[in-house]
Amino acid sequence: MNKGELVEAIADRASVSRKEAEVVLNAALETIVDAVSEGNKVTLVGFGSFESRVRQAREGRNPQTGKKMTIPETVVPAFSAGKLFKEKVSIHN
């Protein structure tokens, strides 16, 4: 499912126009991205949690030369699925 299909599904379920559904979805996604980028954790009970995590510096290799190199520490976004989400997915697989 892509974003357009998600907007369509939200519009159908919420009985709103596609435009209204898209505005609300965009606002929700932007709010989550802003909160996580500021270092906050966003928890949607039953769905999951969005947070930033530190990926430690590590040693890697340049694939072209094979030479060792240090990959610097970085902060990455992370999602952890909630219990209800996990259960629903495991039932359908």
C-alpha cells in the first residue's frame, strides 16, 4: 500500500474527503517526524513507538578497495511495533 492508497482507505473509514484525509495524515506524519528529530519518543498504544537511536561508530571496509575505514556514530530513526500490531500481523501470516 502506498501513501495514495492509504489516504483513500482513511477517507473511506473516516467518511471524509480524500483531501481531508491527506491533510490529517500529512500533519500526523510531520508531527511524528518533528518530535523524533527533537529526541522525543512518540508512543501510539497498540500500534508502536517511534524514537531516535544512536548507532555506535564501527569499523567497516571500503567495498571498492577493501581498505578498513571507521564508520562514524550516527543517530537514526527507529520503530518498535506494539503488542496488538504484532499479534494482528502474526495471525494473518
